[in-house]
Amino acid sequence: MYNGPGGGLYNGPGGGLYNGPGGGLYNGPGGGLYNGPGGGLYNGPGGGLYNGPCNNPYHSNWPPPHMLLKYLEDTNMTSIVRLLKSVGYFN
């Protein structure tokens, strides 16, 4: 697991554990937890959950679910854990 810039375990800008704009834990436009167009939880074209054809496919920089869950619990990010569990991410 890479924890340097851009890595799934990186908590700085662009990282999988970053909760600011563009990060894996960001719930605003373009973020990993955003369910609108272009977000990681969006199931339409350009979204992370889209399963149709795409010229520019989404590439996840999230760590494996069990590692993400441990990190979120260790850092007391309970609201994010609840959100991810509510959409079945850890199932």
C-alpha cells in the first residue's frame, strides 16, 4: 500500500484518505464519496460505480476495503464509516 502523494493510503491532497477536494474521502463534487456526476459513488457515465462503456474510465486510488475500514475506525471517522456501510461498501 502506497502512502505517498496520490496513493490510496495518502491523506494529503489527491490521496485516497484525503477528505478535501479531489480526495477519496471527499463528499463534494468529484470526490470519492460524492454521489453526483463524476463522483466515486455515482452510477452514471463518468462515475465510480458506472458499469457501462467509458472513454476515460474511473481509476480508484482507494485502499482495500478492510484497510480503509481500519483506518477510518482508528481515526474516529465514524460518520464516514456509517455512510460507507449504509451503501454496502464493506459487504
